[in-house]
Amino acid sequence: MTENTRTVYVEGRIELRLKELNQLFDSFDPAPFHEKDLDQDAEEFIVSWAREYPTDTPLTFILHLPENQRASNPEETVSNAIRNYFTYRVSLARLELKRLLQQGRTSLLVGLAFLAACMGAREILKSFTEQQGWMVVFEEGLLIIGWVAMWKPLEILLYDWWPVRRRVRTYENLAKMKVEVRYATGAVKP
């Protein structure tokens, strides 16, 4: 890792160069700028850079625009739009996390009930039958299928919520990041 890369990483800077301010926003969204959705490509760019940093790293978004965009005075517009958009994304991600954990708890209850039923059926079979070869396979099959039913609830409750929680923290960090607009006198490269 070069010293320059390390400096950028520590600073938490996300820089985007555009030819005009409208490129930052979704062109199909009729809302005013401060309520508009970000352009999908712009959002992916910003979020992908934010994910490169630890979620507790203070972020700074630097938007580079040509000098001719200064007249529209975009500083406050961009700052409000970024904050509003990522605050909205935080609420959606929190809702997704809440629903995922609810699904995990419900699945766990169903899985435990099914496991108990399989183990109960296994014990009933053991008490009514002799230890014949084919019955042992059936009894063990009940035990295995009961544990397989626990796979999804455990997967959700142990692992699946991590990426969603990380997304919540990333969006929270993006919603509170500092926003700067800088102007270039030359042409902006695509």
C-alpha cells in the first residue's frame, strides 16, 4: 500500500467528478433536489467507496464540478440531498434487519417444533419396533431431517444479519458525512 493510498484511506475521502450537478441525481425522480434519489451509478460509487473504510471512519464527500456550475450554488443542495437520501436508506436497511431477525426467530420456533416432532416420532418408532436394519435407517433419517430443518434459522440468526447490520452502519456514516463542492476551471474528465 502506498503512502498516498494510506492517506486517502485514513482521511475517509470519497471524491466524485461530474460535468454537471444533475448527474448526481436520478433523472426520473420528479422531486425537488433535496428530496431526490441519487443516480444509481452515483450511489453505487459512493457506497462502494464507503465500504472500503471502517464504519467508524469519518467520511468526507467531495464533489468536483466545473466552474460554470458555481452559479447554481449547489453546496447546500448537495449536502441536504446526500443527508436525506442516506437517512432514508438507513431506515430501509433497519427495517430489512428487523424483518430478517423476525424471520429468524419465527423460523427457529418452527424448526424447533419440527425437530421435537421428529425426535418424538423417532422415539415412538423405537419403542414399537425391534431394531431391524431398515427401521434404524428410518429412525436416523427422522433425526437428520429434524436437524436439517434447523439449518435456515441458525443461518439467519448466526450469519445472515451481519451484512445487513454492516449496511445500516455504512448508511449511517454516509448520512452524517461532511460534503464539500469544489470547482475546477478546466474541463472535467469523464
